[in-house]
Amino acid sequence: MAGPARIAAWTAGLTGLKRAATGIALGAISVLAFAPFHLWPILFVSLGGLVWLLDGSYRSGETRTARVLAAGLTGVWFGFGFFLTGLYWIAEAFLVEPWRHGWLIPFVMTAFPAGMALFFAGGCAFAMVLWREGPARIFALGLGLGLSELARGYVLTGLPWNLIGYGLLADPSLMQLAALFGVYAATVFAVLVFASPAAIWSGGGKPSRGSAALATLLLALVAASYVWGALRLADATDTPTNFRVRLVQANIDQAEKWRPENATRIFETYLEMTDRPGLEDVDVVVWPETALPFALDKSPDALAAIGDMLPDGTVLLVGSARWTERRNDNGILLARHAYNSLMAVDDEGQVVAVYDKIHLVPFGEYLPYQDFLESLGVMQMTGVRGGFSVGTGPRLMTVPGAPPALPLICYEIIFPNEVRAEASPPGGAERPGWMLNVTNDAWFGSSAGPYQHFYQARVRAVELGLPLVRVANTGVSAVVDPHGRVLAKIDLDKRAIRDVDVPTLGLITPYAVWGLWAEFLALGIALLGWLVCRIWTGPPRLTG
């Protein structure tokens, strides 16, 4: 026991640059818990180390204000390391056209993770307000980081990427917990589970029996959850529907895609890959987000070629940019809007359904404070003057020959509660039969980004009990069942097709019914645990 106590005391006693470097390192190694590594036990080290650093913040401050400020700074260091390594791949997008965007990379690799780290700073500062000796401080940290991770999904349009809860859901059996309460609630429980063993030692005095009891209880609950999840998977059977999809992953290099001289070749590549043996048995063909480097609905020859290729009754779902114009009675142009769209094209070459992306990517598809930033030479990554416009819905898409689809373009699928709101319509309305996620992760090369994106999409399938059909330009494309199991997949940087019978939707999940209430319940449990510990231990005191 002396070893962990010494490490706890040493960590808590760090100051200055050593403290900052340790915080950054702990945040950085946390990312190993997520795709493509899934080394989730690393969170025992990183979140445990964060507890000891916050113990040091508590001891170093003579007043509550000083302690809170010190804890916030600790959260900044931890968050900077977390987002620097977890989102490094965003810089890949600035290398697609380096002559336009490359100069921004130093800012992206410093200002962006620093800004995102403010969420961890807020969570740690909140936890310090409630910090107490023994197990109470674990509940305080679970409450603080649970709230800050929830805020991260909403503030400034939100970016709930690599939420801590995904670490707890990394194993397929534990992933089944998402069906009960979703990834935000899993974040609260993940902090409690992974931070509790370290809380046994505070760097001084005897090990805390209360913290040891809490850690034992939480680990036992994780073991029980694993057994329950494994049994749920063992009992699950996938019943195929009567519709078959063909996934088409053409693996088009992003740097080559938007050159005008390549447009015809790219279109012919998709036609050739689609028109392969077995097409007559396929009901729906899916091409990825912005598959074609031109506006399909304004290209009658391309639509005619698609109609000639498709067998009777087969529909193509294809991502494409779409432009609309509004003119006055004299024909003068008043407004022009661009949309990132998903179109359904039938066997006659007619566009029979359209979904326009609703949740756009800041700086990728539109610029906040556009006039000011463009005056500084900053442009959104797509290069569309004025940026894309927000779609107006409806979200549910009627696809001929298939159950109603829930279309989600690119990172729209990482927003749990937005997706849940559409997948669980009020008043007993019909649920969608499947989720369709089209994306263009080619922006991020062979980095960890596409793997992280795919994994989060799998968790959405479990949360909502819906099968997922996902098609990406360069990968990962797949069909996932309502339990998160991958039925077919095309790996990153591969050119291939897959024909798959889509399984039926699963039973509606508790999370799909309760949504935010499940997240509030998790936060309430953390608060209740803190109150119990607060009453049990009496006035605040931390030895060491």
C-alpha cells in the first residue's frame, strides 16, 4: 500500500511546469481508451492521476477561491492533452489544400484544444467546490465532469466527440449499457468507476476504507454489467428485412475530388462499382456524402445515366451539394442557398426525396462571424462562398421500397439527444426502420478520426435499438445491427462494395424513451452519493 500512497503524495505535491506537464500527459494518454485502440483500462491511470492532482489543488489553496482556480487550471492542462491527442486529426483537413488552409494548422493545434479544455476546467472547478476527504471527492468529480461533458454537447452548437463515457462502452458487452441510459449518463458512471481506485489513497494518512468500499462496489457493478451485456448479446437474433442495400465505397482522394477535370472519371467510377453483378437483387444503393463533385439535381445527363443503370424498383441514395435560388417577379436574383444534401434517385432518374443537413460543422461548412473572418483570409473548408445553409427538415426520409430512414449526414450522428429526438417520435408515431449515415471522412486521411467516428455511430445504434447503414468515401463503411454488432464492413482506404440484408429494428430502448431523464438520473446519483459521504464524514478535511 505504501507504493500507491507515495505516488499519490508525489502527484499531489507537483507544482509549476511539472504539474502542467503531468496534467497534459494524463489527458493525452486518456485517448488510448477510444477507437481505434480501445485500451479502456488506461482511464484508471489518467482519471486516477487527475484525482491526485486535484487533491494537490485542494491542499495548495488557503481559500476556496484559490482552490477552485487551481483546480480549473489543472483541468485546463488535462483537457489540453486530452483534446490535443484526441482531435489531432483535424489538422489533416488543412493539408488537403495546404496553399489555402495550411497556415492555420499552428492555431488549430494550440488554440482549438486550449479552447475545448475550458470544459474540463469548468468541470474540475465545479468538483473542487464540493471536494471532501474520502469517497465524496469521487462523486464530486463525477458530477463536475458529467455536467461539463453534457455542456460540451451543446455549447456553440456542440462537439460531443470522445466523451469519457465511450471509454466505459468500449467493450461490446459493456456497450449494451448505452441502451439503458445513453453515453452522457455513461460518462458520469465512467468517472466514478475509473477514478474510485485512486481515491483510496490521498497522499497522507491511512488508506480510506470508504473509498475502498466504493471502488469495490463500482467494480462489482461493472462486472455485473458485463455479464448482463454478454447475455443480451447471446440472446439477440437479427431478423433480416425484405430489403437489401449495396454500400459503395469508391475511396476517392479528397485532394483529387474537386478538380474539374476529374468530375467525369469520379462519376463513372461510382457507376461502374454500382453496376456490378447482383444489382438486380438490391433495393437501395448508397453512395457517401458529397460523392459527386457537382450538383446532381442540376445535371440531367447524370440523372439519366443513373436511371438507365438502376434496375426496376432500385433506388440510389447519394450525397450531393444542392443549390436553390429565389428571384423576384423580374427575374432578379434575391438569394442563393447551398445545402449539403442526401438525395433519393429512382430507376427513372428522378429525384424523389431530399434531406438537407441540419447540424452544420462550424468552420467546415459555414463560418461564424463570416465577414470578419474572411477579411482575415479564413474560409470554411468546403470553399463554398457564403457557406452551406441549414436544412429545415423533416428529418425522416421516405425511401421507395424500404422502411422510413433516419438520415444523418457526417457528424450529425455524434449528437445523442438530437438523434434520439428523431428516432423516438412523440405520441406513438412510427419509428424509423433504420439509420442512414453518409459521411466524407476522407478529409482526415488514415488518422484515428474515421475510426472514432464509426465507433460513435455504433453506439447510436445500441442507444436507439436501430440498425445502422453507414457509407463513407474512404471508410469506414458498414452495416451495424441494433446491438452494435458489425454485420459487414469496408475498411479504411479500401475501394469495395458490400451487399447486405438490413436487419429489422430492435425493441425500443429505455434510453430512447427517457433520453435526458436518464442523464439527469446519473447526475442525481452522483449528487446523492456526495451528500451521503458529506453527512458521513462531517466537515471538510483532507489529510496529507
